[in-house]
Amino acid sequence: MTDTGDENEVVPSDADLIAAHLAKDPTAFRRLYDKHIDSVHALVKRELAAGKDRERIEAVCEDVFVRVWKSLGTFKGEASFTTWLTTIVRNACADEIDRRKKDRARARPLEAEDDAPAPAGDVSLETNVVDAIERALAEIPPDQAEAWRLKHKQGLTYAEVGRRLGVSLPTAQSRVEAATAKLKDILARFGE
């Protein structure tokens, strides 16, 4: 338990709340949510540069806590809960940014030379590759997946990846390289 300094109020630690949630305490997750929602909201707002787009911020915050709910049983405690949660927030924001880019690309009017439809095989191949990469990313550690997405999906430099993740340049590079190596192995299995 964590003492807040107020004699009458003792706030449970994240570890206590996680254990209570996993033990089926119906209030534990809500208390964990209440404890972290403000910092999650602020990070989402900053990562998305969403300003006053409350609806978008709230949608991503909701997605974050759904991801936390679904994967809390896999939290190993190797890093602090806050670090783990921050990784989930950044991955959710990266997914939202990617989704927005795809939406904008689809909304753009076709140029005259683009009037001819692409061969169906090319579109399905691209979709299959994207789906395979997403499935493979789900199999690697979240910090490596996040670094890979920032580098290869958002086109950030290693220095920008490091700044975004709050890690050194060499750490950013090693995470991206480790993710790339693991992705190659996983994707090779998908192709078999």
C-alpha cells in the first residue's frame, strides 16, 4: 500500500491493484483507471498533438484501457506499471496516427493517371503483407514493436525514435534492429 500522507487515506499501489484485479476484485481495475487516466489523457493529447479534439483523445484513451484490460494478465512487472502503460499509450497513438494517414490517403481524390484500377492481385498482396506484419508485431516485445512502428511506419529517424520513447539513440537503434530480426523470423514462419 502507498500512503498518500493523509492519515485517513491509503492508496493501493499499482501492484496491489493489479493483484486485486487478477483476483477478480470488481473495483480494482476502476481504481487503477482512476489513478492513471489523467496522465494517460495528457500523454495521448501530447503524442497526437490533438489540441482540443476531445473526441479523438477520449477514443484513444478508451482504446488504451481496453488494451490494458485485455493484457493485464501478461504484465510481468519487469518494468514499472507506468512504463508498461506508457508503451501501450504510445502504441495506441501510433496506431491512431497510422489510421488517420490511411483515412486521409483514401479521402484524396484520384489523379487522372490513377483512374485505372490496380490489379486485384497487387491489392490483396499488399493487404496480406500488412496483416502479416501486424500479426508479427503482436508477437514481439511491446517496446521493440513500438520502436519499429515509429521508425518504419511513421518514418522517424533513430534520434527521433529515441526522443519519442525517452531512450538513448543506441537503445532506439537496438530496439528497432531486434524487432526487425524477430519480424523476419516470424514472417518467414508465416510464409511456410
